[in-house]
Amino acid sequence: MRTMQRTREELATFLRSRRERLLPTDVGLPSSGRRRTPGLRREEVAALAGVGLTWYTWLEQGRDIGVSTTFLDNLASVLKLDAAERRHLFLLAHERPPTEPGKTFCKVPPLIRRLMNDIPQHPAYVFNLRWDVLAFNDKANQLFNFERHPVERRNLLWMLFTDPDLRTLFVGWEQQAPRILSSFRRDYARANQETDIRELVDELQKVSPEFNTWWQQHDVHAPCTGIRDLQVNGEIVTFDHTSLTIDAERHLRLVVYAQSEQNY
């Protein structure tokens, strides 16, 4: 558990505002007519969250007390917080973000699709925290052959360890793959282990001996340098690549590859 440092006053204000916007009927309590103050009472929130009134009062007052992730999840549920509000609560009370769903079921914003198509000379694609590829332009499809894979298997990690063509594409696959896996491990650590991100790892451990070996080694490398050699039409081509966050709440990132200037 962590204690609050810089955020006590803001946490107190945030909790009061979320409590005061709710009606008793919103949380399954009977209506008790007009109240002197709006929203739920502190004792109602405390009871629904499974803590004592004094302890919850201290929390809402921003006192320096420890809070667990389980309690914060319960409180977020009681206060009917959406994903953005839940994350804000964790940052205020726990000083770190909560675990997140590994898979993001959402539509890629039309502007991002337009942006990818506006740079047709550069391969570009969008993926989520589980590394599912959600959208891509024609150049990325030519390079990585995304459309050859069914939607449920259009996952960067799955393709990296099960697609023979991708092994050929990545020059020095035996060196590159462990480092790419290390990048995935950082996202895996941020994700809620109850989601299907765990199922992805379990399945890859069964079908890929290399994945199983490297995953159990728990190696964590420094972030990739942004340079990658790929075998394109029988020639080794060096690409610069970068990852841009386009939706932090839903963990959507845009990856763009561009041929390195040394190729010209």
C-alpha cells in the first residue's frame, strides 16, 4: 500500500464530487425523500465499499492513510466511475495507475485512419495493450501481410512467434524477437491479468518453444532503439520506427515505419 503525498486535497474534492452526484436509487438504496445535502451520505458509501465510516471519512478528508488496490476498485464501482475516473482515482490515492484491460474493444478514430492513409509511403498501423492490430494502411499490409491473418489472430506477438514469413522478414530474428518480447512484457505488467492477455501468453507458451523459453527468463531489455532491419524483396532494408500514443485511456498506439536515410 502507498500513502498519499501531494494529492490529498484534490482527492478529497474528487471523492466528494463523485459522491454528491449520485442518488440512493443509483446504488440500489431506497429513496429517503429530500436531503439537506445532495448525493449519497458518507456512511452509505462506506457501507457499500465495505469499510468503516471513520476510515472512509479520513480518506475523503485526504488524511495520510494507506489504501489497497482492492478497496479502490470497490470504491470505483460504488461511485459508478467510468474508466477515466477510475484511473484518476488511482493516481490521486495510490500515486500509480490501476491495472488495465489487456484488450481494447473499440473503433479506431476516423482521423487516425485518415492520417495513416495520408502517409501511404510509410507503413503504419494501430495496436492496443494486448498488441492486437486494429487498423493498418496498405503499405503496412504489404510489409507485414496483416490481411493474411484472421482478425482474431491479427496480433503482433502471435505473428512474431508463429508466422514463418515474419521470421524471415525480421533480419536476425533470434536477436530481435527477445527484445520485442521484452517490450510486450512491460505492457503485460500494466494489464489486468484476468483478461485474455493471459490467455495469449498461455497459448504462445504451448505453441512456441522460443517464446516459452524467453518468457520464463523474465529478461527486461532497454527500449528498442527505433531501428530495425527487414528483409524486403530479397534485400535488407533498414527502417526507423516509432510508436505514438493516440488514445492513452484505451491504450491505442500508432506505429510508423520509414526507410532509414542510409538506404538512399
